Amino acid sequence: MSVQDIDWLKRRLKIAMLESKLFKIRHDYQLLMLLYLGARPSPMSRSALVKKIGCSEVSFRKYYHDLADQGLIEILTSSSDKRKKSVGLTPVGRALLREYEKAFHQIARP
């Protein structure tokens, strides 16, 4: 293994520790959810988010509720159709995502 490979692995480990510390993330799908939601100015439908991250409905439900319980995302119900749910970042989730992105770029730079 080259020195560059070892340096990359060290940076990746620091990033994983950052993810765990900030978001208490237990799975990459949770980080994907936060990143997709953070890239949007408004909430997105729950079904669209499931398709974007590509996990099973059962897993998605678990990760989705876990992030909501942590106060990182909010689950919104449509006023016209109570069955339709959308998901958005909370102010806390958005602030943590900004903090993550700053730290990520500092770590990821070689």
C-alpha cells in the first residue's frame, strides 16, 4: 500500500468519525438522506427520497424516523392529502450539515 493510499484512508476515517459524531449516523443511507435534503431549498416528497437513495422501504422507514427523532429532519404532511408526506431539514439539521461540509472539506483536502 502506498503512502498516498494510507493518507487517503486516514482522511476517510476522520470523515467517518465526523459523520458519527455530528449526526450519530449508523448507516450511509442516513447521510445520503441529509445530503439530498441539504442540496434542496425546499422539502422533497418521501417517495422521491426513497428512490433517490435506493434503499428498501423498510430500511428507509427506520433511518427516516431515527433522523426525525434526533431533530435533524422534519416530516411534513400535505394539507390537501394526509397520506402524502414530505421531508425537510430542520434548522438544526441544516446547521449541522453546514458544519459537516466545512469539516469534510478541511479533512478531504490532501
